[in-house]
Amino acid sequence: MDIPHIINFSKIGSQDLGYITVAETQKDTPFEIKRVYWTYYTPQDVIRGGHAHKELQQVIFATSGIIEFNTLDLQGNRENFILDSPSKGLYIPKLIWRDIKFSHNAVLLCLASELYDEKDYFRDFEEFKNYKK
Ligand code: TYD
């Protein structure tokens, strides 16, 4: 599915012992994982994101806390996603503008399809909106 959507990952374990969730490249993600990064200590009143990617695909988790995504595609479709469980992944295909809000204890883990490349970013909203596929 080439639209942002939640992927529910399996939880191994129990309430008594705790849980493990696993992401294996290409089996649990619709792409080969080339990069992993995480963000943390984001103040609650800060909105991050504010960009889109030309090629990058991602699966994003809130491994701790709660993270809210507002997404927008080039057809003008807006979606809201709340990551409130470490087993919930948000798949974001290429060409999706996103704004991100964090609870005070949130840790965002991202599995990414490409290495970091600043040229892959749209950081200007008008440039993104006017982009023709
Ligand atoms: P950015 O992707 O804009 O983060 P966010 O959407 O969370 O605000 O990245 C923030 C900064 O970190 C930016 O200067 C680029 C740098 N960065 C890297 O150097 N490598 C990476 O893999 C990532 C994701 C960011």
C-alpha cells in the first residue's frame, strides 16, 4: 500500500514477563532497512518534521511515550496517526509531508530505506506542494 498506514507488529511475551517486538528487513518492512535512527528528549511543545522525502520510505515507532503524526500527500489527503504502543509501526512512503508531536518521554525509532541524504528532503512546503511526480 503506497499510502501512510499503521503496521501492527507481533508482541512476543506476556504481561508478566514483558514483551519483545521484532522487525526483520524486508520480511516485516516493505523495503530493505539501510539506516536506523532514534530521536529523544524532544520537548512537548515542539513540532518536528516539517518535511517530506523524494525517495525515502520509513517505518516509525514510538518505543516509549506517545507520538502523533499529521501527514499530507500530494493529492491533498491528510491523515492523523497516534503511535501509542511500541508494537505499532507507521509506514510512510515517499512524498509525504509530516508534522510530528511528542509526549515528554517519547522515543522515536525509525527504520529507513536509504542512507541519510539531505538532497532527498523537501524542507520547503511550497516546493513540495508544487512537485509533479
Ligand atoms: P530531521 O530529519 O530534519 O529531523 P526531524 O524530522 O526529527 O526534525 O533531522 C534533524 C537533523 O539531523 C538535520 O540537521 C539532519 C540531521 N540528520 C542526520 O545527520 N542524519 C540522519 O540520519 C537524520 C535522520 C538526521
